[in-house]
Amino acid sequence: MTDYMIMLPGDESTWEAADEAARATMYARHTEFAKTLEERGHTVTGGAELAHSKTARTVRTADGAITVTDGPYAETVEQLTGFYLVRSENLDDLLDVCRILADKDGGIEVRACVQPA
């Protein structure tokens, strides 16, 4: 079994502007995604929708000094908006299920988690 992180980037301004019907549609797709994962033998072990990146704090070190700044690490249109942690024996099938979320929202990133030695 391998653990994978499924990262969900998105344009936060689009989500902020979405009406309740659009948000309900998106949440329904996530429900379908979770149900399909379970039906096909994958196990969701964690995940969350993330607060807006404007609430982020970035911690940096330089010359031994630590600074904390407001805002996300990267200045981009797309930010990490949520993630799933999924345990799976079949990466190809997991990627197939990910199409439920990726087909209308652009790409998502799937990466194996490094296992402790």
C-alpha cells in the first residue's frame, strides 16, 4: 500500500464569487469522488478544504533570523485550496478516479508520500 497526496489547486477568486448553487455542485463532485474511491478499494486517510490563502502565514529563515509574513509562500493566481490523503494499491486506478475532480477544474497533482525508512 502506498499513501498519496492529491493536491487541489484553484483560483480562489472564482470560489469567492461562486453562488450557493455552484458551491453545492462542487461539493457534490467531492462527495462522488470520495464514494468512488471507496467503491474501488482506495482509502481516504485524511484531507481538508483549506482557508483562503490570504489567511496564510509564511515562516522564513535568513542568516539565523526567523521572519513571519502574512500571505502565501507563492504569489500566483492558483493556490492550494485543499487536499486528500489516499492509501491505494493501484495508482493507475487512483488517477482514473481523480478525473472526477480534474475534468472541469483544470489539473490536480497526485504525489506519493515518502515512507519513513
